[in-house]
Amino acid sequence: MGLRTKLTEALGIEAPIIQGGMQYVGYAEMAAAVSNAGALGIITGLTQPTPEDLRKEIRKCRSLTDKPFGVNIAILPMLIPADYDAYVRVICEEKVAAIEITGGSPRKYMAQLREAGIVVIHKSATIKHALKAQKDGVDFIEIAGFESAIAGRSSEDDVTTWVLVTKALEVLDTPLIVSGSATGRQLAGALALGASGLTMGTRFLATQECPIHENVKKFIADPANDELSTTLVLRTLNNATRVSKNTVAKQILSIEADDTIDNKEAFKLASGMKAKSMFRETGDVQGAMWSCGQSVGLINDIPTCKELVDRLVSQAEARLQNAYSFVVSPGSKL
Ligand SMILES: Cc1cc2nc3c(=O)[nH]c(=O)nc-3n(C[C@H](O)[C@H](O)[C@H](O)COP(=O)(O)O)c2cc1C
């Protein structure tokens, strides 16, 4: 058996699952492991210090897999001043299968990406932004609800995935992907609602191949670290970001709550470099602010990417087949 959707068809992948871009995690090893497992692996473009480093990372990924993979670009010029044009140029020159754009508008790059034959996925946190991305002509829209590990959200956008996805499916014509999940039940739910697949971030952190410190994986897989173990920081700076509710996150929240301190002080604790060192070197899960979705409450193990993707697909198949039993013809008895 298997699952076939607009996403698997457009990308030539086996499972309708995307590993979302993850700063300081989405290296070639991660993307290749996910793609080799039959889903879509994604290299995080801005984790590479320069566009030429991104080119090397794409080529490294190509040496690790012959399956399709993508690159994520978070267009956040105020937060990350990067040469976005040059990064996108490299992505087009290297002709990766897909680009996952988040933060800003993809409009400026659409013609270039089309010419390079790249599938364009836009991650939107609101219906307003999804409608704009649709107007720009993207191929897929990922909808990221309140519970997902997303950064830079407007402080007003506290809408859960259950409502956001349903509304998006009603108002958009563009195929939709549900972002922020960890299980086959959610995959079945997404497909049953009418979406074309799932994007997961936090779930892929706790996999054997994920190139981060073992402590972080164990922390994520610990049942005590559940769906109540995340929080939204930087709300007061209109930059709401869902993170692990650890020591640093609590310090940030207390700065934000203190009228005598300039809120911008919180940004100092939100340093990306500390997160990089936590993921890559120290494994000190309390010592840096790091993105984590409420889906952490659904994660209790550290499988290989292949075990995970296979499990999600078979769980989803079982749920979808079971769902047929609820459909009855007029006059038949339960
Ligand atoms: C550690 C981490 C880093 C992330 N970094 C990025 C990023 O650089 N760009 C981006 O578009 N999304 C980023 N995300 C969001 C993911 O791509 C994905 O949308 C999100 O994790 C889905 O929610 P989930 O974690 O509950 O599955 C990150 C998520 C995590 C967990």
C-alpha cells in the first residue's frame, strides 16, 4: 500500500511528509536521511553562512541521496540580514526539487524559481498571508497553527491548526500541507480534511540521524517533556516564537513582563548562536532558547527516519481505512 497525494505526485516522493526547515539542524545529513526514508528532506538555507556554503551543502546532500530534497529560506530581513537574492540564485542554479519559503513574500522570486523547475512551498501562519502566497502562484501552502514551532509570528495570531487548516481548505484553491505534527493519526486527519500532507519539525529532532546532541533527542523523547512544556516568547516584540519552556525561555518571559526593563533586552537571550552551540556541541537544553512545537507531547522515542516515516504512513493508512467504516448507506445499521 502507500499514500498518494498532490504532494507526492508533484515531488516524486513516496510519503506525503515534509521535514520543515530547522535553523542549525537542517544540514545535508538531516535532509538526506529524510529523503532516503521516502519523505521530503529540507536543508535550512540560512544555517549556511554564505550562499556558496549553501551550494556546497546542497552538493553534499546530493552525494548522500539520489532522492528529491528541498531548501528552506526564511525571509526575515529585519531579524536576519542576509543576501537573500544570492541564496535563491544558488537554489535555482543547483535545481533542488523544492523551496520552502517562510517569513516574507515569494513574489520577487517566482519567475526565477519557475524557470528552474522548482516546486514552491510557502509556509503561512495566517489566512491573510496564505491568500497572498496563493496570489503569487506558489504550488503548495503550509499552514502553521498556534501550536507549531514557528518563529516571528504576529502577537495576534493565536489561532489553532484545527480552525486554521479547515478555513484554509475552504478559502484556498492551492494544495495545502499541515505544519506542526508528529503522528500517523495527524497525517490521516490532515488527508481526511483535504490536505495533501504534513510538515514536521520537532518530531524529526528526535531521530537517530538528526545531527544534534544526544541530550536534546533524549529530552524531547522524555514523556515528562510533554505538550505543556513549550511557551511563546517575544510576543511583546511582535515576534512570537514557540520554544521549549526552559530556564532561558522563563528569563525572557520575565524580562517581557517587567515594565522597568527594555523588552529588546530579551533579544540578547534569544541568540541564535547559543541555540547552535546547544544543538551542535553542549546539549544543554536549559541553556539556550530553542524552537519546539507542542507536538513534543506526542514524541516518546528516537527512531531512524525510515522507521518514523514508515510508521507514520502505516498508522495513517490504518486510520483512513478505519474511517471508511463510519460511512454508511441509507438504511444500513451500525
Ligand atoms: C529547532 C527548529 C528550528 C526551526 N527553524 C526554522 C527555520 O529556520 N525556518 C522555518 O521556516 N521554520 C523553522 N522551524 C519550523 C519548522 O520548519 C516547522 O514548521 C515546525 O517545526 C512545525 O511544527 P512542529 O515542530 O510542531 O512539527 C523550526 C522548527 C524547529 C523545531
